[in-house]
Amino acid sequence: MNGSKGIIKKLGMAVCVIAIVASSTLWLYSHHKSANPAPITTAATTIAPATTPVTTDNWQSYQIKNGDTLASIFAQYKLPQTSLLAVEKLRSLHLRNLHPGDTLNFLIKQNNLISLKYDLDARRYALITLSNDIAHLSIIDKPITSNLLFKSAVIAYSLQSAAYQAGLTKTMSAELREIFQNHANPALTAHKNDHIEILYREYYIDGKKYKPGDIVAAELIHDNKKQLVLRYQDPVNSDGYYTANGRSIDPLFLPYPVQFKRISSRFTHHRLDPYLHAWRAHLGVDFAADRGTPIRSIGNGRIDFIGRDGGYGNAVKVHYGRYYEALYGHMSRFAKALHNNEYVKKGEIIGYVGSTGWATGPHLHFSFFVDGVPEDWLSLPLPRADGISNHYLSAFEATERELARTLQQDEPKPTKVAQNTNTKNVK
Ligand SMILES: [Zn+2]
């Protein structure tokens, strides 16, 4: 068959058109700041319609009815028996049964069946092509189209509710809150009456929304200071959000390795050890939790040690990059299939709370080392994840310039009069 993958091009990066429409209501609002309560004002967005590839071929659609068989349908189109047999053979081998309501698409030339296609699910369709009465089947991913959209809002109550009322989905609104309520980056904290501008991408298959959108860039304007955050994915690492200078906004570590009930012992160089009944330094934090509570790796790292470690009982040591190391002690058991030198992910379960070693009750002993020196985890500022590596910095900067320009273009201009807008005021 002809390489249909080539015909159906991935349109994921389809050219996107953003109509810039000024929002007069936003302008009104910004000039009547005394208005109370502050309304959420949404700048309008216009979606360029997701285009389907224009084809000169004349496909005919048939919706399967109750009582239809492939034979009866082929007979209606006066298609030769040989085509039917070829298709039947393929279909019974590879494909699900068709049901009433499903649509078959035929490409017929001079009473000969050239191709037949039908949806397998929302993501894929089957394409059967015939040549010399031999049918070939390909299963093809439907092209995903996307549009870049713009929204802006003034935060009346919370960033999340402003984003939601501006028209972002619940998921995206929550994602936005995560971005701007990030204890690793106090500068990004959103305040009441801040202005937020959001560029996001929506995805479509067959013109229908197909998955939750992605926030591509967001700019928070607080006291006339702009904080730009943008999403970037380099060819090697998973994507993340970065500030304009290419620093990651994600904290490198989870705040806590375990869901604990209370902190039963803090970091100190001097304490009465409840087990040894002697004055000892406690160079870690004890998190009291029920036996069996999962213990998670605070970051992406490599296991240095897993096994029995004296007073720490069942313990795991994990190295996080060049500078950091953590020790997790008193585990009842380890997570399955963990070995020395193995990589663990941030949030991955490495073991379960117990009281092995010198422990009077179930808790996690957690020590954190910076350059080999134990530090108090609870008072340590959380380091951020790595920024964009030098290798991809210029590509990142190009993306950033483009997004910053788009955001700027989309800023509502008070001089323009809104036309054809879907601007709405939400109380
Ligand atoms: Zn301890």
C-alpha cells in the first residue's frame, strides 16, 4: 500500500492563528478600579477552525443500520464479490466487529473499491486499500490539530477561580495555581488584583476537543512587574515550566518523604535518645506515621545503599545529583524490586514505615546531607530543579521570545473596539 502515514501528516504543530481582539470591558474595568466587587474580565479569543485536509477524492459515507451485513452494504454499492472477500478476510483477522451506527467510508472508482476506512476509536482509524483484489490494512493515528488561545483575567478572589471563570478548564486552572503557588518561588505568588495572561494550547481530533489543554505560557502582572513562566521541552528531558531566564520553577524535592501524623523528633546536635537513654545528636527528622505508610523518594536519584544499617534498621540511601543525599530509616520493608545503583523517581515509593533498628515506635527517620554534611531538612530552603541546560538555551530563548511576543500582542489594547468577541463578565 501507499505509505498513508506520509499522507496523514501529524498536524500537532499546525500553524495557529490567534485573533487579537481587544476587550473594551477590560479597559473599562482597569479604569474603574473602585468597582466593587472586582469582576473577572476575560479577553476574547477566537479560534481558527481546525481544518481538515482537502481531498479531491470522493469518499462516500455509509452509516451501518440494524440488519446490515458487510455483504449487503457492498451489494448496495455494487462492489465486486472479490473485494468483499478480501475485506472480510482482513476484517476477521484484525478488526473488531462493526456495529449499527458506525460509519464506513468508501472510495469507489468505476465500481471498484479502492479504499475503505472506518474509526476504530477516537484516536485511530482503519484504512483498507485494495489492489488486485488483495486488501492491505493500516491502522492510522488521526491527526491532532491544535490551537493556541489567549485568556486574561484580573484576580478577584483567587488565581484558580479567576482562570476558571476566564474559561480555562478546571484542570488547567489547577495547573496554573500550581505554577504560581509554588513555595520554591515566592516571587511567583499571585495576589488579589494581579493581572494574569495565559497562552494555552487546545488539541482536537476530528474537530472535537481531545484532551485537556496545556498551559504554554503565563504572565503574572503584580505591581507593574511581570513574571513570565513558560513551558519548554528539550529533546532529552521531560518538559517543565521555566522562568524567563531559563530557571526551572519546579522544586527539586518533595517537601516531605512521607505522609506523617506528627514530627516526633527534630534535627538537633543534642538530645536524649529515647532508645539508648543517652544524650546523642539526632541528625535527622523523625516523622511518626502508621506502620506500612508508603515512603517516597523526595527526588530523582540513585540508590546508594539498601539493606540493614545498624540502628537505622532497614534503610535506603539515595544520592540526588552531585550534592545531595538522603537516608530513610526504620522501614518495615522495602518497595519491591529496588536494588543498589538503581534510579528512583521523585515521588516513587521506596519502602514502608516501620520500627526496625533502634526505634520505639513506627516512624521514618530521615536524614538529609548537603555535600556530606547533615542538614536540618525542615529549615532548609528547597532547591529548585535544574534550569535549561546550556545546550538548549538558545532554543529555549527563541521559544521564549516568540511566546512573549504573542502574549504582548494579545494584551488588550484599550484603543481598539471589540468586535466579534466572546468577551464575558463573570461575577
Ligand atoms: Zn531519628
